[in-house]
Amino acid sequence: DTGVSQNPRHKITKRGQNVTFRCDPISEHNRLYWYRQTLGQGPEFLTYFQNEAQLEKSRLLSDRFSAERPKGSFSTLEIQRTEQGDSAMYLCASSLSRGPNDEKLFFGSGTQLSVL
Amino acid sequence: AQSVTQPDIHITVSEGASLELRCNYSYGATPYLFWYVQSPGQGLQLLLKYFSGDTLVQGIKGFEAEFKRSQSSFNLRKPSVHWSDAAEYFCAVGARGGGADGLTFGKGTHLIIQP
């Protein structure tokens, strides 16, 4: 168990550029989540995958955001035409869901995005 | 819609003293409740969770929390804090299916430990 890995740790970009983040979950975890956290706030749910299927998307996930988990393993989160308001920590979490009362999320350390 | 309120933005406690972090939630059905801790540069770590049954839940690192339905509260406690407990603490409520689908987090409480 090497934990949830996120890359890069930090990303600085100019407004209008596209960025892509990667999340490698704990192997064999079937669920993967993306959250966003801004300074002084708790994490906000963005989207989640059950294996390769994207099952839920938050209203926070505008059309500029897209997430994929092509083979049910790693996931990418892309933001197109970045805006300064996109500056945040993007957190990934994974879990092995065996039932409704037996799920534990493991979070990565996040990718800190700064849009200039 | 569900929501979580953590009324204390910062709390300062002396090392060895007891701790209680407050959490109030709003949710239309039986809630799934969680406490997470976040240290600088670290990912969120689950301290404990409540789904059903005994309303006093034991977690890791000596933490416990008590679910009080009548007060819509899920306060986190520790009898004696250590300097390593200094961190950001988040209370969260779950939507369904074990609670992990779309957790709603509070804004967090920053815990400072005085020597």
C-alpha cells in the first residue's frame, strides 16, 4: 500500500492555459474521488468514479472541467481555459467499497494550482 | 441540502489538556458522519466515522466522537492532547451509500497546541 499519489504537487499556470492533474489511487481500489479545497474552506466534492464509470458530478464541475479514469486505475482531471478562481488544492481520494457501511476514503496530498 | 457547521475557526489548547471540537450538521435523513484531520503537506486522514449503532464512536489516535441526534451534533473529543495533534480538523456528512459519495465538509477547525 503506497497510498494515493497525485502529480504534480504544485502547478503554476497563466490564465487561459489548460492544465491536467493525475491521480494514482491505491491499487485495487474501485472508487476514486476528486475534491477541491480553497484556503480556509473544507474540501468540496467534484466528481467520483466507480471503476471506469463516472457516476456523479457536482454542480461545481463546470464545462471547462473534465475527468477521466480510462481503465479504472489512474485518473486525470483537466481544466481548460483556466481562470483565477480555479486556484485551489485539488484532492484525490480512493476507496475499496465492499458495502454501504464499509468504505474508507484515503486521500492524496493534493495538487496545488495557482492561476496567475 | 446537507451542511456542516464548525463554529470554531481556531482553538488553542495546552498540551495534556482535554479537547472538544464542535460540529453541527443539517441533513434530511440518518446521517453518515466523519471526522478527518489534515496536517500541513499531508492528505486528509480519517479519524472516525458514525453510521449507526452506538452513538459514542472510538477512532484512531485516542479520539472519540458522540452523535447526538437531538442536537444535530457530532463533537470530537480527546482526553489529553499531544503536540502532534496540532492540525486542521474537518467534520463531514455523507450523502448515501456508506457516506463517501459526495461528502460535505465543514470549514474546519485549526487546532493549536500550547506547550
